[in-house]
Amino acid sequence: MKEKISLAAARRIALAAQGFADAGPGITPDRRHLKRVLARTGLFQIDSVAAVVRAHYMPLYSRLGPYPVSLLDDASVGRNRLLFEYWAHEASLLPVETWPLLQWRMERARANDPAEIYKGLAEWANGNRAFIEDIHNEVKTRGPIPASDIEGHKGKGGWWGWSDAKAAFEWLFWAGLITTHSRRGFERYYDLPERVLPKSVLDLPVPSARDAHRELLAMSARAHGVATYACLRDYFRLAPEETKTALDELVEDGTLKPVRVEGWNKPAFLHKDARTPRRIEARTLLAPFDPVVFERARAEALFGFRYRIEIYTPAEKRQYGYYVLPFLLGDRIVARVDLRADRPASVLRVHAAYAEEAAPADTAAHLFEELLRMQGWLALERLDITPAGDLGPALLDLARQPVAKRA
């Protein structure tokens, strides 16, 4: 008989695996704390929306509290960098030691394998090899450079349109022939990997595709604690057949243990190093692309939290708002809040806040304290609350109270 894990225990296992059971830094977080979080998460997903703060900055905040964003910026540039950019769970920042584990994906991208590169980009590359080589030579000669530096190739095709130059840069990036040197604003500056990555990383042995899948799946399992096959595969967007082989091997060698989780209708797998703490003491907002919630089916199965991004939904059809962040309290997601950082006015604007079913009575008080903490981290002068949603009025009442009375 497979071991059965309660849903409450599964939540604590999952949150501990993501670093929410670790002791706080106690000091201003530094590279040691960044490495500790990375050892848990394995990646930070990148997203361009800056309604509050770009998504890759949030996981460190959620686990460590307020930290200088220069910590992450500095870890993503220079030859002593800790992180590089590539496609993992979407575009991501990854530990540099992961570079060899993704060589198989880069090799398949160079072969225009539609399983590892966007079909449209692969089709375009088939007819534009000479142009791609010209762009590659430009990077060799002039790098680091952004795609916008290549003149005479104005973008076309509307919102999703790419110029030929941008498409060439993107294909070369998928293929691992160029990588991100740095960013200015949100624009990538590209250069050759050998001029960007630490030599110690470039000299690491490159595993076979089979061995790389097994290691990536093990990393995914450590980051999940307990998960279904689909969630394990999704973390690094691995191919089904190779993931199944890797999964069987990890079960056979004892890295993963098949278990049953209360309420889940699919088999689950527990990592051998997973911890089940008695309590999780979290109180934080999560990015929409935090690993705790970026696989929406898992968020619903673990927390009963149905979560959808409504950025591209017309305003009149949105249920919760434009940029909504989940609020984690203890081992449950108890609320969600529609936020925007109005930087010109130096205001953190709360457009609406909603409690989840069975949220504790003190949810508004905890959420208010977290909003103040985030306001401070973002260096905004004011917190402005619109009394929308079932938590909005309570938050506004708290904001109107004298500071001494709140305490």
C-alpha cells in the first residue's frame, strides 16, 4: 500500500520545499541567502509586466522579506554571476550550474526540433539561415548588443510581430549560441556564452539528454516536495517520454517515493529529502509567477485556490483585477489583492482585495501589515486603498487608524 499524505501535510511539504520553513535572514539578505533560495526554487520565472515589480524579483522577497533588488541584479551580470537566462519554465533566471543540463535543449533548438523551439520560429529559421549567421557574426564582433541595435529591420505584424533581427536573436538564444549579457530596462543585451558565463561552468561536463532529464526532474521534485507527474514535468517543460523514463529511474533508485495525497485523483511522488514541518509561519504576497502558484492546477489542488491572470481580459469582464497577487498566510492562500505600484506618484495602490473561503477572521489585519511591508520595500511613500472587494473596507479602516492603535 502506498503511503497516504493528508492535504494539510502536502501543503506544508510543498511550502517547506520552496523555502517557507527556513529561518529568516535576520540581517540584510546577501548572496548566501540568494543561493539558499535558489537551492529551493531552482529558477525565477521572468515576466515583463511591471504593474507592481517584475515577477523575477518577487520570489526572493516572498521568502526573505525586503531585500535590495541590486542583490538579484548583481547576481545576473558579470563573469562571477550566479544566474543566467534561458527557457525553463518559460523564460527564467537559472543557477549557472544548470547550463550543462540544458545543452540537450539547445542542441535540439539548433536542429529546429519543434518540440523544443516555437514552431513558427523554427519555420522562419529554415528559410533564413544566412541572415541568422549574419546576426551571430554581429554579436561576435559587436557584443554585447540588443536586437534594437540592428538597423533596417523594423518590426512588423502588430502586437506579437517580431522583426527579422529580433527573430534571429531569439533563435540564437534558444540555440544557446548567444545568451543574455545584461539588461537595460527590460531589454536584453546579447553576447557569446564564452564571454558571459564563468569558465568553471563552461568547463563542466555535458551530460547525455537522458542523464540531464533525470537531474532536471530530480531538481523539480526537490522544488515541489510532493507532486504529480504532470507538475514534475511542467517545472522545466520536459518532454513526456523522456520524463517518464527519468521518473521510473528516480523511483527505482529511491529518490522519489510513490504516495497518495488526500483529495488528489492522480498518483503523487514524494522526494526523499522532503520535510514535513509541523507549522508554516509564512505571511507574504506571491508573484503570479511564483513556483508555488505558476502551475494553476497544482495551486488549486493544494490550496483550493483557483487562479487566473486577467491582464488580457477586458476590464469589464475581470473578476478580481488586472494584476492580482495571492496572499499566503501560514500554510494557506487566504486572500488575493489587485495591486499597482504608481511610481510617479510614489503610491502603492490597492484596487481591490478579496478573502478566500474560510479565511481566518484576522486576514485583513495580516494583509494590511504585509501591504505596508511591501510599500516599504518598493520605497513608495503612501499606501492608497480603494474599498473594493470583501476585504477592501476592512483594509481602509485599518489604514485610517492611528499607527499606535493598529499595534
